[in-house]
Amino acid sequence: MTESQTPVKVAALYHFAVVDDPAALRLQVLALCEEHGLKGTILLAQEGINGTIAGAPDDIDAVIEGLRTLPRFADLEVKYSEASAMPFLRMKVRLKKEIVSMGVEGVDAATEKGAYVDPADWNDLIADPDTIVIDTRNAYEVAIGSFDGAINPDTESFRDFPAWFDEFSEKLRQDSDKAPKIAMFCTGGIRCEKATAYVKAQGFDDVQHLKGGILKYLEHVPESESRWQGDCFLFDQRVAVGHGLVEADYGQCYACRMPLNAADRASPDYIPGEACPHCIHDRTDEQRARYRERQRQVEKAAEEGRQHLGTE
């Protein structure tokens, strides 16, 4: 099989753990990934590891096995999928203050997170009328799919979640005479895991989250039994996947990040790289000029048979 025919295996991974020396760990992780020719991005911080990598199946398996031999990473959470083409340009391992940015000091997801719920048990939990189900993702992600009945915080970024929950929690305390049961979910499990630690720190004890996130649910729960509606947004060039982790038919607007279905892309308000029906009236002339120039560079790179660095 030629390189062009080799399937691309994608691994979305994370784990909250206390990392004593992220800089030293970075060198180990980068060397391991480069040894196997992988591409993607991995973030390292004192609170753990988070990233998405892609490559040949055997190489992905070898790297995941290698990562799980590192101290405190034996329980590394991984979701696998396939891509029709390599979704990344190069391999990067970056040091960060947080592996998922909430912007709140002292949130300890390594030891204070909520309880895991297996995808096989998720339907029963969210079907319970006493369960408050919260989607911890951003508004543009929720726009193309979510679980039936889930609350949408309508946030622009994960950093907005704490402020939203602080306000929401006041209503919970006023409207209920007993401690609520809270179930939370996100794309791959990492944001909702950290969100549960924040929620527990605010005095809520019965807090649970979907283990492996939406991706693990879509992978293991048959569509005929699913309570998921729509598709799941991804932060790579696939844009979105559906049940069975099959790539969905979406593009994405560079200007506002909104995923675009076929009708959106057929709209006269859709200008590739510049605007879409969701944001065409929300951008200044200066912003749109900047987007046009970027799109011109992307198209020029495509004509020359190379990938524009900004499209990674």
C-alpha cells in the first residue's frame, strides 16, 4: 500500500495529572511522536496532557502505548477516528499554563473532578427528569448538534463557562429545595471533566460527566439507541462527525468559526474565507479585507500544491 493509500488514524487524547516537570516531558513526547512520523498538536501543563495526533495506524498505536508508560499517564483517555486525509501540517508539543483554558486559579481536575459515566449508561442518566444536563461547549459547536434536552450556556469560549455557571447556580439554589443532580458533557471529555471540578468547588456534590465525551458516545452507542441529535463539531479540518464517527458534510467559516452545512455554503451570503450567513453583517470592512487577503494566500498555496500554514 502506498503512502497516499494508507488510512490516517486520528487520536484525540487527554489526561489530568500532576506533572512535575512539563518542559522535560515535552522533549520525551516530541521525540516519541517524531520517531513515528506523526502530525498534530499536544499541550502539556502541570495539570496534564491534551492533544490530537494523526498518522499511520501502527504508528498511532505505538505512540499511545508509549505515552501510557510515562509516569501518571497510564489512564490516558483516547478517542480514535479516521480521516480521509492528514488533518495536520506538522507536529507540535507546546507548554501551557492549562491544557484546557478556563482561566480560574486552583481548579484541580486531577483529584476533584466529578464521577465518570460510561456511554452505555448515559442515556438512562439524562432521561431522568431530576438530572440537569449541561453542554459545556461553545455556541458555534452546539449549533450543529447536542443531546436532547441539554442546556446550552451559549458561551463564546470555555473561559466564559465559570461566569455562566455562577449565575446559573444561583437559580438552581433558589428553585430547588434539594441538591441537584448535574450531568455534563463535551466533545472528548476534557472540558466537561474540568468543568465538573469547578462545579464541585462551588458546593455541588452530585456531579457527573460523560466519559470520553460525545466522540466516545457516537463511537459506541448505536444510532438506533442514541439520544444525540445532529453532528459533533471538531477542531480540525474534518469540521464535524456523526454517528460511528463518520465525517459529516460541513465546511467552516474562517471569520466566525461557525460550521457550515450545504445550505449555508449555497447562500449568496457565503464568501469563502470572508463571511457566511451567520456573520456577514457582523464584521467591519477592515476585518473582511483581512479575511480576503488570507483567502487569497490560501488559494495561491493550493494552486502551487502546498498547504497554507494558517489552514492547519
